[in-house]
Amino acid sequence: MEVQHERSILAITAFQFTESMVGEYDEVVMSVIVPPVIEAGRPLPRAAFYPFMVGVTTDASRQHAIERWHLPHYMKNLHMDFTETEDELSLSISDDGQPVLDLSVTNFPGAPETVLFNAFTVNDEDRFKVNIFMDGQHTEHEEEAGSLTLHPHEMTQKLTLDDISSVPFREQWFHGGLQTFEELEKI
């Protein structure tokens, strides 16, 4: 890793959960990329995230994630509009009509894959890590064909919007699939 003082890599992940402990909901996670934890005898994590803001579409999903995963949330339900074509997945997120973000990822040939990610979070007393496995038809590329627009909003206020590129350097798209969490562990 190369240290870039006062700079980080922003990751925006969006999910449409069709089956969960709290029903169907949509979620967006804003994270900073951090070094993963390498564990002997385990797959190498593709990436590691430190989520600093999570937004969801239901009260139940927000309460569940706060209690179980200690994730920082925007406390209002958002509207998320996913539009999928053969070539692109677009997402527009708004809050009572105010735009929050717009993004698109482009489709490239993919393959079935199981990918490990680490996620880290903290509360007042503890630090936590959870391993997350994504399993599904996966495409990943660095063709810089997608787009990202972050709008001034409470969810984006900690970001320096002018410094964030409108063209992602890496795009990932899981077409359907399953997200599985291991137990949250204190570190």
C-alpha cells in the first residue's frame, strides 16, 4: 500500500436485499478502503471497508444493522431507484425529493465467484471486524465506464465533494447472488 496523506479511496456499495431477517430493503454503504486482515488457511480478502455512513429504505433494516453490526446510519428512510439494462445498472438515491447520489456501473463478462470482504467498525468501547462473503455471478473491471455523482446532503457532508472523481476506477457488479456474514468479532 502507498500512503497518500489526506486522501483515501471511497467505496460506494449498493444492495437490493430480497430476503433477510427483516424483509426486503435496499441499502447504500459509504466506506473508506482499509487494509484487510490476512488469516492463515482462509481466502485472501478482495478488499476491506470501514463504513462511515449507511442508508436504507426501512426502519427495521436500519435498527437491525445498528444493533447487530454497530454501523453508523442516516436515520431517515431513503428512496432508491435501481434501473438495470443489459449493459448497465444505475442507481438514484433521494431523501424526501432531495438528491443524495447517482451512480452507474457497467456490465462486462463475468463468472460465478465467491468473494471475501472484511468490514470494520467501532463503537464507544470496542472495535469490530466481520467477514462478508459475496457469492454470485460477478463482474469486475477498471474500464472507467461508470459514473458517480454525490450531491450536497447530510449523508455526504463529511466528504470533500469537489475532490471525488465522477468516474470510478473500479466497478463490481454481483448479478443476484447471496451475501453471507460470519459472526462479528471484537478485535
